[in-house]
Amino acid sequence: MIGEPDGLHQSKLAAAILAACIVQTLNESDPTFEPRFSARLRREYEKYRNNSDADPVHVLEVIHWTRELLKGWNPVPEQGKRFANEEFEVVTQPSV
């Protein structure tokens, strides 16, 4: 998000990374975990996007980033590298 404080951006990024790491670790012992988590994440995203009285932009951003880390989705080529991939690059500053 343009103009947001660096600390807020870093906190949201850290939350998304932690969630992705936890999900990937749990998925190692239960291969059904990540698909179930992703489905629930999608439902929560829609819930906050459609039913929030307050501005849900920060919640939606963390959910979206977590989903991107897990799936490797990228809007340009439509599929990027997953977070666990050693070639994955984390963007540490908001894009302008």
C-alpha cells in the first residue's frame, strides 16, 4: 500500500511469511492441510471483503500475501515460484 508506514508493511509481511511457514510445515505431515487451509483462507478473504464495516484493506492484504506465498501466484505470468522454493524472492518494500 502506497504511503503506509514501513513498520506496518513489515509487520504484515512477517505475518504472511509466518503463516505460510506454519502451513507448509504442517502440510509435510498432513498433505491435506494446505488445500484445506487455502479454502478457508479464501472464505475468510471473501467474508472480510464483503462484510466488513471498517476498512479491511490491511486484513485483506495479509490474507492475499499469504495465499501468494503458498501458491506462488503472480499476476503477470499467473504462476510464480512458491515460497519454499530457494529461488523465491521476498519483496521487502511496498511497490509504488
